[in-house]
Amino acid sequence: MKKQKLLNDIQNELTIFRSKDVDQRILTVIKDSNVLPEPVIKNVTINDLHVIQAIGQEDVRISEIVSKLPLTQGAVSKIIAKLSKVNLIIKKHKPDNRKDTYVSLTDDGKKANRLHMEYHQKMNQKIQQLAMDFSKDELKTINDFLRNVNQMRE
């Protein structure tokens, strides 16, 4: 296959990849799962899910969430307020520390987080299976190419 044809094929595949927005697919899977009440999940964004994931299974300070995500303190605070309003998280203060606000997931927040994590696990399994068809050198080439594409997009 000629190099230009191969480059065109790669560009076409990348276009298809970009058009199948992973973030939107995750949201669709969660919304279609019927695990959470529709009013709770209808306005959830991918950043909301990332905040939920950063909270995980434990009480965490808001500043810790900010340090885990590429979001500003203000953005995280707005998301926390929104998630609290729809009962996906609980905000609280420790008796010995009234300064810091801690957040934890409600049962619905844990369900949303579980669905999000399951989606990523399934995708990772599919990628692992797909990778079995390629040699180590081919995978290195693919990795280098994708890294360069991502750097170009920054």
C-alpha cells in the first residue's frame, strides 16, 4: 500500500474515532442504564463523572479533588454544588476541622461511579484483546504515532 493511501486511511480512522466521542458514549450508557432516576442523571456531564470518580469510595477534601483533575477550584466547586443538589454526593465538615469541606458519594453517586468504571474496564479489555493481534514493535509504532497526534492537538 502506498504511503499517501495509508496516511489517508489513518486520517479517516481518526475522524471516525473522534466522531464517536467516548465521553458522550459514557454518558449515554449511564443515562440508558435506568439505574439512576432520570431527573438525577439528565444533566450530568463528563466533568461531573470525573469529579465523582475522583471522590471514589471515601471522604475527600475538595482541594484533593482539584489536585486530581485538570479543572479549576471554581469549576470543581460548581460541580460539587450541582452534584450535591441532585443527591449524588454529600458535603460535610469533620467535627475537628470546620475549615475544610469533605465530600462523599451517596448510593446513587456510587452507582454512577460504578457504571463509569465498568465502561472503562470493558473498553480496556477490548483494547487489550485487539492488541493481541499486533507485535510489540507494531504496538510501539502505534503508541508513538498516537502520542505525537495528541501532542499536536495540545
